[in-house]
Amino acid sequence: MNKLFTTLSKVSLGLALTATVVACNQGAKTGAASSSDSTKTVATTAAKEEKIVYINSDSLSEKYEYFKDIRTKMEAKVKKAQGDLQAKGQAFQREVAEYQQKAGGMSASERQATEEKLARKQDELGRLDQNASSSIAQDESAEFNNVYNAITEYLKRHAEENGYTLVLTYSKSNPTVLYADSKLDITNSVIESLNKEYKSKQTKDKK
């Protein structure tokens, strides 16, 4: 049975190279009418810098309590499914061993009937394995999609409140951003706020 795959690759917020947009408009107009009445106009230069920040997704996956709880929940589900399948597999192996011991004293029809029965059980075990893997994969996708939504919904509010125009993610395993000034790193403050919201939600759910 496939093992649980756990990373923030399922909770990716998207990666892009940091870019700063600067718009400059400059113009100058001069003119002379007389020695007593002369005018001179020079347009000023305007510049606007976009506010860009980033989050370390490795730290987010390690320290965000919601993400950690879901990961623990899925690992427990995988472990239980593997235990159930292993127990059924061992029971099947005992039946096979018992048949092999008794086969010599069975009639041809009895051997055929027993072998057909064992073959059906083997097929059933295969289906149980596939169904368990499929069910866990679906559960995992749904659970981590909820984590993704919680992160993106918070970041949308956080960006609007702080005037960020772009929030990037950085990961050592997927270093699309080759360099970023540490002053742009808002990981710790985001994790702190996310954990605070998650803890508050858990408290409300228990009431």
C-alpha cells in the first residue's frame, strides 16, 4: 500500500521571481515671453514601488499547527489501514499453509474447490488494498485542500491590510526564487497569526 506523501507541494501558493515595477514620467517645458515675464515648467519624476514579500513554505509546513494536525491524522489513518490489510493478509497466508498441508489427503474436487476459494480471497485482498489506497488519497486531497484554503484566505486579508501586492513562497526543495532579502520574509508573523486563528477555531468548535 502506498505510503502517505506529505509536503506543502499540495499547499503551494505559487512561485515567481521578485519584480519591482517603477514607472517614471518626466517632461520639461520652457518658454520666454519677456525680460519681466518669463515662465519655466519642469515636470517632476514620480516613482511607485510595489510591496513584495515571501514566505518560507518549509517553515510553514513544520510550524503551522493545522497542517501538523492534518498530517498526523493522515499518518494514523494510513497506519490503521496498513494494519488491517496486514492482519487480513496473514490470515490468508495461514489458510494457504493449511491447505498445502491437507492437499495430499483431499480429492481432486475438494482441492479444486479450495483453490478457487483461496483465489477469490486473494482477489478480494487486492481490491481492499486498492480501495484503501484510493480512499486515503481522496481524504488526503480534501484535508490538505482545506489547509490550502485557510492559508490563502488569511494571506489575502493580510496582504490587503499591509498593502502587499505580491506574496511569494520559497522552498529549498523548489527554489524558484534564487535570492530574496530576509527583510521581505514574513513567515514567522504569518505562522503566528495562522496558529492563533486555528487555536481560536478549535476553541469555538469545542463549545
